[in-house]
Amino acid sequence: MTNHILVVEDEAKLAQFIELELKYEGYEVTVANDGLGGLTSARESQPDLILLDWMLPGISGIEICKRLRSTGDKVKIILLTAKDDVSDRVTGLDAGADDYLVKPFSIEELLARVRAHLRRNQEQSSDMLQFADLKLNRTTREVSRSNRPIELTAKEFDLLEYLMNHPKQVLTRDQILERVWGYDFMGDSNIIEVYIRYLRLKLEAEQEKRLIQTVRGVGYVLREAS
Ligand code: CA
């Protein structure tokens, strides 16, 4: 999978230079030249890593960092800045940045840091299931949609995890009952409908598109509405 990097930098020449180098390394790159554009792009394109200039027209890099973290976004962020005293570093890391690179930096150092952080992403991602804008972390049991955190009960989580483990695959009501509730489940099999309804309410709380589709007479499937 190609890693997607967002570069938020208002110095056009520097932005272009970084973009070319990253593309040469095989990354998919998006560039934003001001704070608002950067924040919008970070939210919409959900990059794997952001190279974020500190001083930007409009919203500062620090502010972007804080806003992304406040909504639970865990994207890797490397701050780029000409400021290099200790208190500034602390401010940057306190705002939620993962790393800090002082200008002027060598492109080799930048690329090395990018590789290191993307590697960490990969190590963490084995715990992650993702389908469209829906993410589920098996270890922390956190679920989010477009970075909006979603609180699930234990059973809702198990049901969603089962669906996300088998994207686009129709799962019968019997399969779901066995896998999520267990072979010996003796209760009302309408329990599946009830839990699917709970899940949909939570996953679609902000009028998002339906991801859990009903296959009439059979069961359910995780797929985007056609
Ligand atoms: Ca700048």
C-alpha cells in the first residue's frame, strides 16, 4: 500500500522540493500552502503522515496539531520549523506532534524520519481494521468513523469486528449468531437485528453513509451502499 503524505508548507519552493523528493521515493503526496488548507486536507484525505510547518498563514502548525489531536486523530505529525530553542520543542511536542525537524534540514534526514514514523504506523496497524472511513483497533478497542470516536458495548464491538474481518462478504444470521454469541446461544435470534440497529445508529449518528447492509432473507454484509 502506498503511503500518503500531506505537506503543509507556505514556502512554495521548499514545499515543491519536498514534494518531488517524496514522490521520487514512491510516496503519494498532497501539498497545502496555508493553515486552513492543511487542516481541511488532513481531515479529508486522511494521510499516513503530515509534514507540518509551524509558521503558516491563517492557522499555525501548532494549532492544526492541537485541533487534529482534539478529535482523536492519531496521524503521525512531524513539525518543520525554523525555531530551535528548547521551549519551542516542548510546545510542539505538547501540542501532539510526534517529531520535530529544525530548518534548514537535510533531505536525507527528513526522509529517514518519515521512514521511521511510517514503520511505526505499520507496527501499530496490525491491530487496526479499516473499512471506508471506519476504523477499529483490536487492542485498545477504540472505534472511529472519519476520526469521530464511537463508543460501543462489548457485544457491539464483537459484532462489528466480525463484520470488519470479512468485508464485502455476506454473513448469514447463523454465522453471526455462532461467531458473536456462541454455539450455545439459546436466546431470541432477533438479537442480531437489535444489535445491528444499535450499531447503525452509532455508526450513522452524523448522517454518514450506511456501511452495514441487509441482505434480505440471508444476513448482513459490510459494504458501501451502491
Ligand atoms: Ca512558514
